[in-house]
Amino acid sequence: MDMQPVSVPDLTARQLHAVLAVAEYHSFIAAAAFLKTSQPALTRTIMRVEDVLGVRLFDRSTRRVAITAAGKEFVAVAERILNDLRISVRSMREVGEEQRGQIVISSIMSVANGLIPLVAAKYRASRPGIEIILREGVHGAVLEDIRSGTADLGATYVDLVPDFVEAKRVSREIFDVILPPWHPLTKTASSVTLNEVAKFQLVSLPHESRTRRTIDGAASSAGLTLRHVATVSQFTTMMSFVRAGVGIAIVPSGAIAGLLGKDLSVLKLMRPRLSRDVGLIWLRERDLTPAAKGFAVVFEEMWRRSEKLRRGQNRAKGGQP
């Protein structure tokens, strides 16, 4: 962009308002009263504008002030400038106050399917003018969305993140086993070991997902070989496969909220108890927008509330928190 600051008139909004007032009232006395200033001060202001522009805007007489042809043209320009400025300031205030705008969230599927809908509902209840765009994917895709600037905020695993992001841990996501209520494992106890799970067929997420790598890593450390018989990319599809009897699934507990129903059971995965740190990430060199900051606050609030509720339910059942 080639800018020529020397050719741009050095005029203020106050000076533009002065020109418009004189043009409206055709009188320096009336215009000065409207602007709540003195007539000599207004006269000096108009003379300053004319001096900067190099043209005469008004012809003065003892009885009347008449606008010149150049003055009419400049008044039209001044009105557009001030109107555009008012609109821009109002727009910026709405964005700054989270009353209008857009926020792009990139999230791992477990959080996108579990907590994000609740966060979005609460966030938009007080900010109806904000559009939320959610991008769902594996951990690597979330990192790339943040690195490229595609997303304002990421919700993902934060225990291992690259240097280009800032990360804030919000909670720890634990893993459970999902299976049909008629499955043999449901007949024993409310928990199951990875060694027991390894005896059955699994419905799993893709190899590149952090969830899959966490599960496979734990199995490898225990000297186990898991039987992945079906790979799907969405938790809703995974639940359908489990319902159909294709296999059982190891999933982050938050991913299955609202997906279970009475036709699926949950067992705690113990020995080992798998978990990952989950939180929010954003680009280190980029400040969060007001909308993104507001979303982050609601995200933390809703996660801690859901965690508190889960602990209460576990205590009521006599289980572990």
C-alpha cells in the first residue's frame, strides 16, 4: 500500500463538525452556539480548515454566510468521513465488548463432542452476536489450525505442545471402557484392567489421534497387543459400532456425554489408569481477541463445573473421583 501522508489534509473530527455546523446554520453565531464554543474560536477553526485545503468554503457577509461550490463538495466528503468513523467506532466497540464478531475454535473430537456444545450455549446466551465456528479433528490438526492462524483458540491435550503455542491446563481427562450391557466384562465389576480389555476386539480412532497413541503406548508398555478390528473417525460412529457388537472401545470420559443411553455400559479402566492433561492453546505471537478470551473463561468455568458434578456422582456411587 503506497501511502502519501504529505497529500492528506491534517484535519480533526472537531474541525469537520465545525464546517458541517456552519453549512447547516448559515451563521457563525448560530453554529457556535450549537457547538458550545465562541464565534471567534469557530471563525479561527474554519479559517484553519480553508488554509489547509487551500480553498474558500464560505463567503461571509454582514447578514449571511453562503457556502461555495468547493464548500458543498467538502461538506459531502466531511459527512461521509464522520459517518464512516461513527460506524467504525461502534463496530469496534461491539467487537471489543463481545457483542458482534466471530470466533474459530479448533478442538479434539472428545472435547468437541463433550464439553464444547455446553460452552457454546452458555457463551452465546450473553453474546448472541458472536458466531462460533468449530473445527473438529485430531490433536495434530488442532496444532496446525493454531500454527496457521486458522483458529483463534484450540481445545486439546496440553501435556506435550510445541514452542509456538501458549497453553493453559484446565483439567485431566480420564479414559473409560464402553461396551454393551450384555458383554462378559460387565458381569464382573465396575472397573476393568487393560489386560482384560486386550482379550476383546476394539473399535478405535485413527492411528494419528493422540487418544489412539495413548492407548497403544500403554498396551506396549504392559507387553500387550490390542485387537483393533475397526477404525472410525467420530465418537458417534464409534458408539454405533459398539452397540452393534463390533467391539468395545476405550474413550476419554468427556467424549461420550449424551451418547451412551441405556444400551451401553461404562467401566473404569484401571491398571493402568489412563489420562491426559486437557486445556486451551493459542498462538504465542498472537493476542487473543476479546471474543476468544471470553470463550476461554466460559470453557474453564464449565469444565470445572462438570468435573465437580462428576466427582459428586462418583462419591454417590461409592466410586473413585
